[in-house]
Amino acid sequence: LFSPVEMAPRDPILGLNEAFNADPRAEKVNLGVGVYYDENGKVPLLRAVQAAEEARVAEHAPRTYLPMEGLAPYDQAVQKLLLGADSPLLSSGRLVTAQSIGGTGALKLGADFLYRLAGKRLVAISDPSWENHRSLFETAGYEVVTYPYYDPATHGLNLQGMLQGIEALPEGSVVVLHACCHNPTGVDLSIEQWKQVIEVVRKRNHVPFLDIAYQGFGDNLEDDAAAVRLFAEADLSFVISSSFSKSFSLYGERVGALTLVTGTAEEGERVLSQLKRVIRTNYSNPPTHGAKVVAAVLNNPELYAMWEQELAEMRIRIKQMRKALANRLRAAGVEQDVSFIEKQRGMFSYSGLSREQVDRLAQEFAIYAVGSGRICVAALNNRNIDTVADAIARVMLE
Ligand code: PMP
């Protein structure tokens, strides 16, 4: 039965972790990760999460099934966080939200829904994008193409290319957009630029699929949701996949959500009924713990304030590390403009390092980064920043 099964291609990031783990050098640093580490190099357990968990354990509640679309107070809190507490959509009946198995699960549910129930077959993702976007949509049956996004010359956005690329797609294509803190480049759109994208999407009747996995890591919770809110104000129907993996540091609990912004309350009802079927035939219903914890925090003003503060601490620390890295590179004699490191947003920086430079960093300095040059700024801290900056400067200069 299994003899014809061939070995799957190695996941580039997992392969990197294996090489890192096998490296005996004590000073080694892994910049390939996709998680937030605190100043001590540890994945934090947020105080707000801990408080909510303690209350939950003390309840000793029975473990029944959740509804297919998940925990209602969680789904409602997600809608509020994404669209804003004063959004008229909240009480319109037009929003359909299902708790999902992380942001990845939300993407897959959304992909399956649009494929099966809206007949979508073509999806465009940014060039570059989070590696899993392509494989996930391909596995769901789609043809996956890219639209221009990153401009290596400026380390910024190729806006004209992006607009033209999206315009040139066949009418009614699904367009995946990173709502904030683009992974892997850290390059985001301004409000004005989003408005231009919205106009092209509207003109071409495309289906916007907003992926928001880092809300709160750019400027703050409200401003980071600006793109979502602009699409809502534009009165378009669209799809949002969201994740609390990073913002709650709850990676393994798999807390995400799929939100569909439909045209009318009656349409919303039909869409929810079909979405439930997609869920039922995939995994029946989602797990309880993460959603209970997140809902407890989001729906309690004190815990919410505590969480917002902790999220700000993570965001500020990353910004400090961006600044420290850029300054140390300059001090080490790097003359090319490195201010883009400070401008990019979220956990990652597209450093501009070539494959060869990344290889040298690993071989000579035990510093591991993704082959594309993506580095996780959240893996830097005051103890490793000098070593890392010196090594990067060396491979840039020599
Ligand atoms: N979208 C993007 C852009 C991401 O970077 C990630 C996580 N790396 C996800 C979705 C998936 O999030 P989760 O870990 O919650 O599945």
C-alpha cells in the first residue's frame, strides 16, 4: 500500500531548525523562527492568559462539544476586534464568524468554502508571501498565481506593480492580502494605498481574502485593522482569516477565526449554514481551551487592558531591536541604507541578504536565517544583538 509513496520535499523552515539544533556552537542564534521570543529568548506566557486559565481551571467545567462555528462569545469578540466596536456590521446579521484551528485553519476553511460554494478556482497571493499560502490553496484545488508586491530596490512596496497585477487577473479572482505586518517582508500599505487596491478589487469584481495574523504588532490593535475596516466601509463582500497565535502567544492552542462579510442578513444565514457543513465534514467542531481563554480576556475590561499592555510590550521590544540592529550595522561600517529595517513592521525583516550570505552566516557564525533573507527580529535580544549585527555586517562587507 505505502510502497509507492515518495518522500515529501523538506520544509525549508523545519530543515533550518534541525540544522540549528544539531549545531554544537554555544553562541548559535536561530533567526528563522516565526514566533515571538522575549528578552530572555523565551516564548512568553502572557499574564492575561495565565489569569484567564487559572479561572477556567478553577471552574472544573465539563468538556462538552462546542457548536460547529465555535464559542459564540469568542466569535463575537473576534468581530469586534476586527471591525471595531462601533461598526454597524456587528449587529447587521451580515457577519459570519467561525472559530478555527488557528489562522491556517481559517485560511483552509475559507479556501474550501469559496471553492465549493462560490466556484472559485484562481487565487492570487503576493510575491513573496507566507510559504503556506501557496501550498494551502493548491491543496484546496486552486491554481495559484502571484501579484507583484515587494520591490528589492527600495526594500518597500511595488505599488504600481501590485495594482496592475491585481487588475490584470481574470475577473472575480480571489486575492489574498496581508492586512498588516506582511510575512515575510514586513512591508505594509498606507491607508491611501489600500484605497487604491480596494478600487481595483471592486472594479474587477475580485474576492478580497484578508489574512491578519499579527494584529497589534504594527502600531496598535485599532490601526492594524485599518485595512479590514476600509474594505468594510467600501461595502464589499469579503473574507477574513485571523489568528491569535502571535498576539496571545498561544501558538499551540490553535486559536483563529474565519469571518465572512456577506451582503445581507439573509445571505449571512445561508452562508453560515453552508460553512457549518464545511466544518462538520472536516473536523466537526473546534477545540475549547484556547477560545475560552481568549474570549475571557477579550470580554473582560481588566484582562483586556492587561493583554493590550503586554502586546504593546512585545511590539515595542521588536521596534527597539530593529533600531538596535540598524544602528549596529551602521556602526560596523555598513554604508548602504539600512533604515528599511526600522521601517518594516511586525516580526520579520526582509534583510536583503542573499542565499550565499545566509549560508555564510550559518557556516561561519552559527546564525541561522531563512534562505530568502527573512530574519525574525523578535528572536533578537540584548544578549545576542551584538554578535548577530557583527556577523551580518561581516557578510555584507566582505
Ligand atoms: N497567515 C500568515 C501571514 C502567517 O504568518 C501565519 C503564521 N505564521 C498564519 C497565517 C497562520 O497562523 P496560525 O499559526 O495561527 O495558523
